[in-house]
Amino acid sequence: MTKDSLITFARSRTARLAASYLAIIMIMSVGFSMVLYNTSSHELGRKLPPPSIYAQFSDNIQLDYQHYVDKRIQQARNRLLGNLALLNVATLVGGSYFSYLLARRTLEPIEEAMEAQSRFASDASHELRTPLAAIQTENEVALRKDTLTLSRAKELLQSNLEEVKKLRELADGLLRLAREDNHELAMDAVSLSTIVTEATNRVIKPAQQKHIEIHDNIIDAKVFADSASAIQVISVLLDNAIKYSDKKQPISITSWIKGRFAFISVTDKGQGIAEEDLPRIFERFYRADSSRSSQNVSGYGLGLSIAYKIVKQHGGTISVTSAPGQGSTFTIKLPLAEEHTPAES
Ligand code: ADP
């Protein structure tokens, strides 16, 4: 270890916390040793035989014996002191290692959470910069010109509006993500077909624009869910299916029951997802390269991470199977309501 890395380590949060733990251990160890030494030392002093036992001997012998006993007591005290010092050195060494491990264990989850927080903030700022930069450049270029015709001004406003819409979409997504972190779910028995109808209504416009039909085959069952959140999850899946499909490609939404769960799957015949992207699509801000580069597919890579979070909060799962060029199927699993109905007394 170089001097610099040693200094950096000494200043680190782990080292500081470990030092605090070690200080506590050492205070206890030294305190305990002092009490032990004082008590034992006092006890040793008291263990002299009563004078009546050696009164029969001459003064010299008595004096010698007294010296001998005093010497033995002093030796015992020194030995005790030495042992306690050794014990404290061993506690210092072992305690340092133990404190370091304990400090790392304490700080690891906190540091992970802090890192995730700062990654989230930097990703969000990065996404915010793109539309803001576009608005700024367009307006600056227009202002630099001496004249601005009404049609050009309208064009500019239209373009600005598009960017503002994107910003709003992003802000909504961020808010939803933040809300889902500490959102109390209003859990109730909700009809699967009501959820799906509501979600389908939300995406009717983009579906019509692309002449995409949504075929549903939903069974009559009730899930135990927060209605608004469940609608949101299905809308995300339907919205993606529309966004990543060509015109006129139908989408189907199906449901079935297995055990204590209801399964709902959304299948499209769109562009599909490459195998290397599959494990990452539920991460915040992750967009497969094909989606990023595609100019007319809007999005910030937040939809699926919101869906993932909601489904998890419900004690369910979300999974995907996909083949590039052929389409994708997203399946969610939610608990059935019957399981949560209180038993009649
Ligand atoms: P967004 O759609 O806003 O980019 P999402 O979090 O909803 O964000 O999706 C993340 C990524 O997963 C998308 O960018 C896309 O690459 C991929 N994806 C999601 N759904 C589909 C789908 N049905 N077909 C193809 N790719 C999809």
C-alpha cells in the first residue's frame, strides 16, 4: 500500500466508522481490565494469613515471611498487569479487523443506495439536457436572424412545443418513479377486464394512428391490486407494443390463471429485442440501441422500470420473451383477489 492510498483509506468513511467501533471496543476492554485489576489486586492484599497463625515464630521469621508474601503478591499483580496488557493488545489487533469488517457491512448498503441515487440524478439530468439544448439552439438561431416570418415563427413554436412535450413526459416518468418508491398502494379486489379496458382506452390514439388492432382475450377474474397502478403497468406494455411495431401489426392481450395467480401477457409482432438487451430493459433509462437510434420512437427508458417496480410491490413478477424481427411477449403475474378475501367467521 502506498502512502497516498493509505492516507485516502484513513480519510474514508469506512476507516472513520471502523475507528469509532474500535474506540468503543477499546474503551470497554481497557475499562474492564482496570476493574479486573483493581478488584484482583485488592483481593490479593486481603489474602494474607491471619497473624495468629505465625505468632508462634520469631520476629525474624515473621518478617521474612511477611516479605516473602509481599513479594509474591507484587509478582502476582505484575503478572496480572502483563496478562491484561497482552489481552488489550490482542483486542486492539482483533478489534481493528472486526471493526473494519463491521464498518464495511454497515456502509455497503448505504453506499450502494447513495450511488444509485447519484446515478439516477445524473441520468435524469443527461436526459433533460437533450430537449433543453434543442429548444435553446432553435431559439438562438431564430433570434440571430433579422426577420422572422409568421410561418417560421409558428414552425419554431411547434418544434418547441414538441420538445416541451418530451420534457413533460420525462418529468411525469421521473415523478412516477419517485412516487412508486414510497407510494402506499390502495389494494383491493379489481376486475382484470376493467383494468385491461382502461389501459386499452389510454393507448387507443397511438394504436389508431398506426392502424394497429388490439385483440383481447381476458378471463373474468379479480386480482388483488392497486387499480391505478395495475392500469399503468398494462398501459406501459401496450404502449411499447404499439411503439415498437410496424403499422397494421396486431397486438394481443391474453390472461389465464395458475395457482393463486393471474397471468396477463401482451404480445406484439414488432421489432423484437436483441438477446443482449433483454436483461437490461427493466433498468431505469435503458433503451436498446435500435430504439435509441430510431427517430420516431419516443421514450426515455422509464416505462418498464416503473412497471417492474409496481409489479414487485404487488408481490408479482414481470418477464419477457422476444425474438428480433419477430416480436415480443411481456407477461405479468399478479396475486388473485380470492386469496386475500378474509375467511367468513
Ligand atoms: P421506452 O419505451 O420509453 O424507451 P421502456 O422502459 O418502456 O422505455 O422500454 C425500455 C426498452 O425496452 C425500449 O427502449 C426498447 O428498446 C425495449 N422494448 C420495450 N418494449 C418493447 C417491445 N414491445 N418491443 C421491442 N422492444 C421493446
